[in-house]
Amino acid sequence: MYVGWAWCARRVIRHHVTVSRRLLSTQTHTQQELLSRTTRNIGIIAHIDAGKTTTTERMLYYGGYTRRIGDVDEGSTVTDFLPAERARGITIQSAAITFHWPPVNDKQPLPQLPESFDTIPRSSIPHNINLIDTPGHADFTFEVVRSLRVLDGAVCVLDGVAGVEAQTEKVWTQAGHYHIPRMIFINKLDRAGAAFSRTVKEIGVRLHAWPAVCQVPWWKGGNGDFIGVGDAVYLRGLLWQGATDGSQIQAFDLQQLAENSPDFANEIKNARVALVELLSEHDDIMVEQFLEHDEDHLAIPGVQIIQSLRRAVLKAPQSIIPVFAGASFHNIGVQPLLDAVVDLLPSPLERPDPEITFDKHTGTLSELINNASSEKSPSVSRKKQPNTSLMVSEVKNLTGCALAFKVVNDAKRGVLVYVRVYSGFIDRGSTLFNTNLQSAERAPRLLKMYANHAVEVDFIAAGQIGVITGLKQARTGDTLIVYRGLQMKGQPPGGLNSLQLRPIHVPPPVFFTSIEPHSLSEQKHVQESLAILLREDPSLHLSVDEESGQTHLAGMGDLHLKIARDRLLNDFKAKARIGKIEIGYRETITAATPSYTYELDRPIAGKPTKAGIIVSVAPMEGEEGEQEDGTFETTYITPDGNRIHISHPQLSRHDSASHKSLIPPHLSLPGILSSLFNGASASLARGPLNGFSVANTAVSITLDASTHLFPETTPTAISMAARTAVSTSLRTACDASPSVLMEPVMFVTIFVHESSLGAVVQDISSARGGQVISLDTASSPNASSTSSSSPDDLPSINPSLIYAPRDPFAPNSSSPESSSGGLADSQRQIVARVPLKEMVGYLNQLRALTGGRGTFVMGVDGFERMGTQRQRDVMEKMREFG
Ligand SMILES: Nc1nc2c(ncn2[C@@H]2O[C@H](COP(=O)(O)OP(=O)(O)OP(=O)(O)O)[C@@H](O)[C@H]2O)c(=O)[nH]1
């Protein structure tokens, strides 16, 4: 017996179907509901090298979108398309690609959705899958977070030998923050040392949810090669054999298996019993099904199991994780995984509303839009923002809202802006207002990306992912809105220009390098190339040191900047000298200043301008969180932990009508605030001591409308006045009492074998000056609370209560009775805070200390003042390299 999609996949490969245009470009808006219901926006997340790209290549091949399977090791994959990615064999930028599963062809009618999926699975109908491949390396965590925002579901790929690795935990937790439904694919089960059971238990303990084992591995003869999987949902064995591309799959029912592989058949039954028991604990409908089928675990139809799993996966917080098995490099397990993507992960219609910020308040997009239909409550959330000036008619003109989640410079097509549309449509030719840049541009062409080729479309609708080409400004992370009737130079009214979709916190950069063009004639090209790099990746920061004239590029990690350098020199062919990659220290003041009044009164660009301001600065003591804005005061916290507090007596944030007599007609309070913030931020970017960015400093600004604003006041004048006044105050503070340097301190989680624990702890605390916060067994509940503290207080799970089939090869083969419940109990976790300077090149040292087995993850925990001697050493080193 051959299973349906195996036949389907072979047919598609033979004819190599091109994408049905009917499914893409000629749809009317009324067909959108169907399209949304049959869409899955999913990501593949994991630790580096778990096999995400390898699995993605198979998905595209079985979906009929590539003719041959790309190989990571040969550098021939579709998703790792940057030369730097191909050279290193790792994914750096997430790629977004659309394909269909099960495959479609032009001869097939458009899918008709049944009333319910009680008798057939969703995977029997072609679905539109938008797949985002994300990088696994810690330096690109921000890239992962950026992609997560647009996902409706995720497949987490684990290496069946390594199990749950440090980076997996980190990305998993981040996905949990966005309540993204997830499932797991345990890959590489063909490798020597593969331990399915141990990995399943690690999932429970380290990812805080119950693993629902949907498939068990099929080892030839019980302990030979990995040849297929036992399907606990449909009670069958799936055997990959014959064709080397994995397209031929043979299915055997339990009876057939009982004759030839009785132990395997029994294991499938065990897995089914465990699955029904687990689901029954979380799903009342499954209990009913169980009773209806005379309490026979095996009698419940597979489709009902799928339905129950789906309900569990869609619950937030997710307490059940479906687990699948395979070896994608050997083409085993990918087609059923694709079925599970369609069957278990949600459509865009089943996802909660995206979070927005609007006029500094949070709410959801549909609150904003739905409230528009009710004249009574025109605001995003009346409770949270009682006084927005947004009118119903204004919201009604908001016909589209999208997030640019990725910008890529394509050699053939130019700059591609990947967007996820959250409401309404983006039509070809629409004017898009960019609420981050406060400017509009037209969307000349819209595309859907299919592996190696793109298809032009007329519009991209809510729930869909697509590409806009020809945009000159939009950057990764920008919110784009379509406002009916908006002129290119205009602004949407009622504060809609401040609407931000799912804003994310960009962590402060901790490394930087200098960039100098080889000659003046090269300068323009270098600057243009840097501008594209920055559009692609907002976690890169560019600044110009005014004293030396040098351009500084700052980023999240050593590798992050190395890749940026490679892209600049090799891909963009920029001719520039790139300096050493160095740590980005900060400086902070140690004395407060009295109020300083400054009045700018000079021509700018040939026009007389005037603006006044009062400023004082003070060191910040300890953590000072975000402050609620008052009626006459507004506070901003910068990424470096500075607080900019602006008091604007007379100018109420909630009553713009009263501003008329106080503010010149060409200005508005939001515009004034943003100019003040920009001016103050620019001066904080260069401290008075050494030119490092200023951190942990409180800036107080007072803007007295009656004495500081004039008919000649412009936004530029306000910004310049703020910049000069803040710089002068910082200098005054530094003269009174010298500023001190601050260094980035990392929160580090290290996983090591028991035998190397002592050496690693010794190295961290003595040689590197780190502070060990906790030492745990990786399986203890405490261990996880320190490293991957769950946003939702997810439970600690006892591994001995988790079902997993026996591992035939693992040295300490699990028995449920063993004290560790089948986990590798010699695994220990160290959590420490260590200065970044001491962590440079740590991986090599950790490998040396642990015989190559230790792994670690780290993230910036904050900046800390350096002691006098340490500061002196750092300054001397910097002078040496001068
Ligand atoms: N034996 C075996 N090797 C595999 C399997 N899947 C992937 N690999 C190999 O593992 C290595 C990493 O695979 P990738 O697909 O690049 O992993 P990735 O998770 O995309 O890696 P990053 O993009 O760098 O995060 C490559 O050498 C693959 O050939 C598998 O099922 N079995």
C-alpha cells in the first residue's frame, strides 16, 4: 500500500508543476477567506546545524518547487542564497518562500473546503505554505526574533544526537513569548548515537511541555539502520525505500507489521495509548471519543486524534508538543511532517490579533479597526488611551496594514521588501505610508516568491506574506500602512502616523568596527552599500565619529560584523578598509548638572531659525523602568538605558486644540517631542570622555512653549538646540567629575558534562572574572527557570512520566524507573554573568575544557561600570591600537 502524498509527490516530480496562477494573482478579494483558511505562515527554528536548511530543501522538492534536492554541504540550497551563507554552510538571513502542500497543479480545481474536518484531515487539501527559514547562530538571534513576529506556527528541528541544545531553548522561549504554536521534528536519527527517547524526555524537561510522541523511529530489525517511522496517529509503519529521493514510501498496517516486526507493531500501539492518555488529560472531547470507542485507545480514528492534537497545539500557553521523527538528509520523514504542518498549525485566521502601539499606547489592530465602526469608541483601547484624537472616519480609510519583516538586496531584482499583511490589502501601485520613517512611497510591483522564481501578483491580502519591489526606503521592521486618498507628501491623520505593528526591542550593539573608503571616489558606493546593509538589518548601527570623521559600524556579535564586512566587500564590492572588530564600551557621567538654558538663533540653510530649551543631566541610580507619560510630560528610554524626560507645561498630550495659541501652525506636539528626542539621542551617541555612547544617564528637558517656541522655530532648530544643550551639559558633568567607562556584561548559560564542571566553573569565575549565578543538573526544574524562564509559568515536568520508546543504541538506555527518567543525568548547566571582553573566543576554550562537548548561549545582560584598574587597562590597549 502506498500512501496518498507519496503518490502525489512522485506525480508532481515527474511533471514538475509550475505554480497555479489561479491560486495567486487573479483572485478577487472575496476569495481571500478561502486563501487565508488554507494558508500556513510557518518558520523552522532550531539550534545551529540541527538540519533546518536540509529539511527545508526537502519540503520544496516534495512540494514540487525544485527539480533536485539542494545540499547544504555543496552550497546548492535554495534558502541559503547569500554567498556568505553558502561559503559557511549556515543560514544568516531568514528566507521566505511559498509552496503548496500537498502539491497542486493547474489541472486541479481550486480546493473546496469541507464544512468540517471531522472525517478528513486538512492535509488532504492543497495548502499555501509560506515558509521562513531562520538562522540558528546566536549572533543572529535578533534575525530569528524578527521572523518570529510574522509566523503563525513553527517547526522546531532537533538533532537526534545532540538533543535539546542551548540555542533551541532560547529560540523556543522567544517563540513562546509570541504564543506561536510549535511542533518538533527530531532529525538526524540515522546518525550513530541518535537517542530519540532521551531527546523526547529533554523536550519535556527543558521546554516545559508534554511531548506527544506521534511517531516512533523504525530501526531495521529493531536495532539496525533507521528506515522509517511508526505512525501512532494512523497506526501504521511508513517505510522509505526504493527511490533515493525519498518519494517512495510504503505503508504497512498493524496487522502486516505484527507478522514481520511484532516489537515495532507493539511500540506503535504503546505510542498510541500514551498519545490518547496524554490528550485526554488536556482535552475533554478526546475523553468523549475514548468513551465512545469503548475505552479502546486503538479504535479512535486517526482524524480525531489529529483534531485533538490541533486543539492542544492552538492553546496558549502550549502544554502539549507533537513530536515527529526523521532524517531529512536521507529523505526520511519530511512528507508526514508537512502533513502535520497543515493539520496542526493554525491559519492566519486562527491567530490572535497582532499587537500594535499607537500614540505610545498598546492595543491590538482589530480593536483599532473595529472600534472605528462604533462612533462611540474611536480609540484603540479606551481604557488604555482615553484621549486619542482618532476619528471613526479616519480609521475607515486605513485600508491596509503590513509589517516589512525582511529586506534583501537581490542581484537580479534589486531590493526585495518581504511583508506580512495584517489587515486589508496592499494593491499594486498603492501609496504606502511608512510609520517608522514618516514618509510615503509607492509599491510599484508585488511578488510571491517560489523557491527560485517569483510570480507577479496584483495584491497581497491580510494573512499573506509577499514581496514588494521598487521601494527606496522601507527597512526591515518598518510598519507600512495604506491610507485611502493619501498624497505622497501627506501624513495620515489622527495619529495614525504613529501606528506600529509588533514593535520589537533592538538590543544594544556590543561590538563595532571602523570603515574607511579607499578613496574619496569610493565614498558614495561605500555609503550606498552600507545604507542597504542597514535597511536589511536594523540590528546593525552606523555612526560617524565627528572628530575623526570615521564611520563606525556596530553590531550584536563578532560573527555578525564579520558577515556584514564580507557582504560589504564581497557582495557589494565596496572598496574600503575595515578596522579591527572591537567591543563597544559605554561611558556614563558621575555628577549631576544644574539646569542650563540654551537658545539657538542662527540661520539654517539660509533661513533664520530660533528655538530655546532648558536641560539638566544626572547619573541614573540603578534600574529605572519605563515611566507612564503624564498630561504634560513624556519619557523615553533609549536602548542604552538612558532616560530622556521632557516636560512640556501648557502643552497637554491629550488636548491638541488647546495648542493653537502656543505652537506655531507648522509644528505639532508629537513633531516637537520627536525632534527633542532625536537631538538628545544624537548627543548621547558620543560621550565627552572617550567618544563612546553614553549610558545610564537621565536627561531632563523642559520646553516652555511661551518662551522657547517662535514663529521661526523649525523641527531642525529644535533638534539642534536639544543636541547642543545636552552635549554641553554632558561636558559640564564630565568636567565636574570624570565620566567612567561601562562594559557589556553577558548572561551566559553553559551546558557541560559533569566531569568538566569543575574546570569550566574555575575558568569562568577565576580566569574570566565572571560571577556564577547557579549550578544545576540540566534536568532539574531550577535549571530551566534560570536559563529559559518561561513567560507563562509553564510547568516543571517529571521525565519519568513521559512516554518515549526505548532507545536501542543509547549507552544508558532509558527505563522509566531510572532516577533521571531516561535523561543524560550527567549533563550540568552553569549560569553566570561574565564581562563580554572575557567571552571573546570562548567557544574554543570551552571545547578544550570539555573535550568538544560543551555548548553555551549568551545574551547582553546590561552594562556595568568598570573598576579603575580595568578601565585603565582597556584605555591603554585602545591607545596601543590607536
Ligand atoms: N546524518 C545526517 N546529517 C544531516 C541530517 N540533516 C542535516 N544534516 C547535516 O547537518 C549539517 C547541518 O545541516 P543544515 O541543514 O545546514 O542545518 P541548519 O540547521 O540549517 O544550520 P544553520 O543554518 O547554520 O543554522 C549539514 O552537514 C547537513 O548535511 C540528517 O538527517 N542526517
